[in-house]
Amino acid sequence: MTGDAMTGDAMTGDAMTGDAMTGDALLALDGLSVQLPVGGELRTVLHDVSFSISPGEALGLVGESGSGKSMTARAIARLLPPGARTDGAVRYAGSEVGSLKGPALRAFRAEVAMVFQDPRAHVNPVRRIGDFMTEALRTNHGVSRTDAAARATTLLAEVGIHDGARRLEQHPHELSGGLLQRVMIATALLTEPRLLLADEPTTALDVTTQADVMAILDQLRRERGMSMLFITHDLELASAVCDRTAVMYAGQIVEQRRSVLLHDDPLHPYTAGLVGARPHIDGDVGRLRAIPGRPRSAYEAPAGCAFHDRCEHAVDACRGERPPLAPLDDGFVRCVRAVELRGRLQAEVAGG
């Protein structure tokens, strides 16, 4: 995938190969790096991002704003801006995504759907909801307008909108934020994708609506056996809906393991910092711990460990070479002190 941004149909390469996957993974990122043109120069926004998602699995991607979560999803979906440069590989069902063109690229985009953070920013305000929802079915799959509308109405009911026929005739401004995000989820699922990229789909919603939308999304994913990359700021939410969670900082993965373990047994000081910064509803709540300094973009990261200038456990070794993402127990961590710090980090989050 080395070269220009993966945009449009201009890429060359082989067609998709169905279920000929790399190992057991439906999606696999191997050393993905992305540079974007800023002020006349290329700046790195992703560095050496590697993870995989198996069929039917949900992977959470968490981290502070600017850590590269949304850019990772856009690189997978080939939605990078013009002038972007990429290295590494993104493989879907065994095929290199950056080399897809023509029918193979359209097939990929039918099988990989994306739900964005702000629904109002991704719908045409002058088109009816029905036209927006059914366009892909009618254009790419040859479904008649009547059948497409019937499918859309059925799926709207599945996401909790039971007056679907009426909603299809409305415009986006006539729907609340919660209703419009449910429309976006239903639209993404209409083509029956195998992989859903959910980029903070509940951020713009109130807390009660967030819970409803996430419950619907998780239920539909499990019923359909669909894989999902779920991007969020919320470690607890990721652990509730995802099998594994990857933690991002400064454009790279710093930890990846089973979601249920991250809260009690973090392997990286940054993960422990995120856990310690969360309020808990059970027990007394004291002053929340804060991670000192400010979040870093990949191009701002210091030499060595990208987190060392904010880490209270940093030593001289952390300021040398950038640590690799190394296996530890059932996960991976990018920290040269992970083994010796493990017990201390457990104590920090237990007492935080």
C-alpha cells in the first residue's frame, strides 16, 4: 500500500478474493503509516498501526482526541484526503485494499460500511431520508425503488423507528439527532456488510439516547455475525461491546488485549492513566487522576516512546529507540518496562 492515498477508482491491482483471508482475519492492518500534507509538507498522523479483526469479532479503538482513531478508519475505508501518502498494508478478506479498483473496489465498499460521528455532517440536507438510505441498493445492486423502500422500512423498525414509511418521506432537519443516527446505522446495514466501521457513533447524542443506540448496534451486530471496529473515547463502553480493545496514542497502538482485562490489568502506563481518569459510580469518589501534559499527534511525538514526556514511570531507556509492539501474555504492549511495571499499574488503577 506504499504510495498515494487510496482514493477513488484510480488504484490498480487484483480483484478481491472472497474468503481467501490472511490467517483467520477478515481485516488485517500491518504496519500502516499515513502522512498528510499540512502547510506544504507531509506530516505523519499514523505510525506502524497493526491489528486484525476476525469474522464476527468486535474490536474497540480508544484514545484521546487526535490520537489517530478516525484516521485509521478512514484509511481502511479509502477515504483519505488528496495528497495523503501511505505505507504498510490494509488487507480485507485476503486482498490488499489499496490495490482494488473498479468492480473489486465497489464490492469492497458494499461489504465494509461506516457510521460517522456526526450524522448531520454526512447527509444531504435537501434529499429525503428514503433517497439517502436506498441509493446504494438501487444504484449498485439493481434493487427497484419499491423493494429498496420496503427493505429500508423493515430495517428502520429493527433500529427502533416503527413509523419508517413516514420517515422515508422526511428530510434530515425533521429528525432529532438520535433518530438520524439510527437512520445512519440502518443505512449502513442495508447492504448487509461483513464489517462495520463505527466512528464514535454516539458522541453527538445525549446519554440516554447513547445507551439505546449502542444496545441496538450491538444486538444487530451479534444477530448478523458482523465484524466491527468501534471507535470511542470510553474504555468502559468499549469493554461492554467489544471482544478486544486497542489503545492508541500519538498515531500508534500502545496496547491491545481482551477488553475485560484492560481495567484491572493494564499493561501500558497510558492505559492505566485513561482508567484512572474515569469516575466510578460504585464507592467513594475522590479527586480524579489526570495525565499530565497534553495529547500528542504522531508528528509531535518525541523520540523514543511517544508517551515518555507525560509518563511518571519513564526512564532513560524510554527516551532511546521507539519500542516495538511486543506480545505479552494474551495481548501486545509498546513499553520497554511493561513487565516490571505491571504490578504497580494494577495497584494504581485499583486505588484510583
